[in-house]
Amino acid sequence: MKTTGKITKIFALVLCAAMLMLFVASCGASNAVVLSYTADNGKTYTLTEAEYAFLMKYRKYEVFSSYGYPSSWDVAEFWESDSGDNKTLDATVTESVLETAKSVVIEKYLMDKYGLSIENDADMKKEMDEAVETIKKAAKNLGGSGAFKRYWGYTTDELVNYNKMILTSEMVSTHLYDDKDGISKLTDEQLNDYYKENYKQYFMILINTKEDIKKDDDGNKLVVVKDKNNKEVTITLDQALDKEFLKEKEYTLSYTFKYESVTDKDKQEEQKDLANTILQRIKDGEDFKTLALEYSEEFLTHFYENGYMVSGDLISDKDAIEDISELEIGEMTDKVISLQSDKYLYIVKRIDLTEKAYTHADEDAEETEYKDIFTNFKTTVKNHTYSELLKAYAKDITVNTNITGKYNMKDTFLSKEIYYTYG
């Protein structure tokens, strides 16, 4: 049930192994079959209404705990808000649970298909046993299994079964795609195809009209970093670009310059004029990269001097997304893009992708410029590949819509005690 993806809108949720949900107290969840899949081995794999109700419950809790929302937000207005694509938040999250439920059914089949068993895997059995003990302790601390259900809205057995679902997903995914022993290890062609299909690379120039980059007494631009105790430290741009220096000092980049406010209106107008002048100089034939490294007040311009790359949108502003996403390789924005009432002024040029930049994160890589961007690249591709496999199987699942239609996020139980995880 692992999936991957990018949250482009705050509630365009992508499913991961941790699918959570809740139950509708009044629905009387039963053992009636909600989803069924008849496999090529002649067996039928199912998910019951009780299991589906739990997934609803846990998903609702996950929404609140991951994003730091208080339980007081659990009202109709919240769930009826727009999540994008002309759907309510209620509909979007409810649909995500159905997709997760389908994955659970298919993974039951795949465990049989590949002869996998949690009980026969020492590491997985240990994880399962530890999860059971943790759940038992939690129930004891609340006053027993009855108190646990009243508090959370689901039983300890349901939570144990959920942990089994998670470990099942891990087992199947590992069996397929583990770098060492996976039977369907990812090929370089698969990695490269995903890279070319999902990433874009840009040169960008940012002019900040309302903030100036702070400089030291020698005129060196200053950058914010964190030390090993997570305290803010200020260093020069040259030091921030020196990876050996950062490693020696155990500094973590915040990927931002240190700024000071500009309140002078004339200075702000000068910055706007500068942005338009730079744009014209580029149109007149001057080199974009050279001007970017000279003028850009975006730290990423300097850290990735051969172009910054993203999977998704470079800038989150809706209008800017339109202007930038339409660029073909070699094209640049034909105007200065204004964000936040002219505070940020951008000029962007799309360029060719650096060849196989994802390999910069390999342990023995000689080129490491893009290491930070691709630290989890292989895991992302594995999750995507696995998700596509599950979706292909899920097309043949039969859904009892008479039952699933009774469930929605708005009316699902939510515990008043929220432990925030922030993703």
C-alpha cells in the first residue's frame, strides 16, 4: 500500500505506508465484504467493512496529527472546503482511503503469490511482537481495552491488524525492489526514465525589493546555517559553498541568505528597475547564468550554480506556476514574475537536465553537486513503481459501493487527543 507523490495542494494527499482512518460509530461496521479480488491462483482476497471503517478512522486522525490541526477543526465547514480539482476535502480524503483499502487487498494476494509470511521472517515477527506489546501497554494505561476503544474509536485488535498491514506492505515491497535481493530490482533505465519524466532544471534570478542580503565588514554576503545543537549561525557565502568547511564545522544549511529589511521606497523602486534591466540584458544576448550568479538574491542560485532542479513546481504561486511550467527547454519567462506584491521578482530559464544527476547521491559518486536533491531518489522511484503495480492489480477489484457509500470523513469519529507528527 505504499505510494509516493507530491502534495501540490495542502490536501491533495498521497498515500504512504502509514494509512490512517476512522470509523462511523452509528454505522455498525460488520464483517460484510467491501472489497474483493479474485486472483489467478483461484483464491479470493477481501477487505471487510470493519477493516474499511478502521482505515477511515485512522486516516482522519492522520490528517489532523500530520498537519497539526486541533480537533476543534473537525466541523462540516472544514470538510466541505475545496481541496482542488473541484472536490471537497471530504471527498478527496475519503477517496484516498478507498485507494489504500484496495492496496491492502492486493498485498494480501501478493504475500501468497511470493510465499511471504510475517511469522516466518524473524525481523518482521520481532517488529510485529513489539507492536503488539506497545498496543497492550497503551490499552493498560488507558484502563483496559474498553477504555482504549472509547478513547480512540477502534479496538486494540484493529490496531494490531493495521500494524500487520504495514509490515505486509514492507515485506512485499522489499521482496520486489530491495537493492540486493529484490526479484524486480530497479534498472538504471527505470531510474533514468523516472528522472526525465518528473524533473525540470532551471536557472533563476531573484531580486528582493524589500530585503537586502546582509554582508560582513569585508562585503561578503552572509548565509544562515544551523550548528550541531540546531542553533543559528551566520557564515559567508564562500564558506556556505565549501562542503568540506560545512562538514568540518558540522553545519547544516538553511538554504537562505541572512536578510535585513529595506523600507526606503526609492531603494525598492531601484530593485524593480534592476530586475527589468537584467531581463533586457538577457534578451539582448548576455549570458543568463553569468547574470544569475552576479545578481540573484536566491541562495539556491549560487548553491546549484549549474541550475536548480525540481520535481513538481519551482514556485508555488498559482500564476507563477502557469508562466514557468509552460517553458520548454531553452526558453525563459518573457517578463519579470512578481510575487507578494512585488516583494520577490523572478526571472527563470528552463535548461537541459544534467545527465543522470540522481547518481550524485550514490555512495561512490564523483559528482556530488545535486546530492542533496536526490538523497531519497531511489526510494521514491521504488515507491512509485510499487504504487503503479498495485494500481494495475486494483483495476480488477470489486467494490461494494452500497457499503463504501455510507462512509465519509465528515461523520467519522476523531479522538479529541491529537499527537502531532508534522509529517
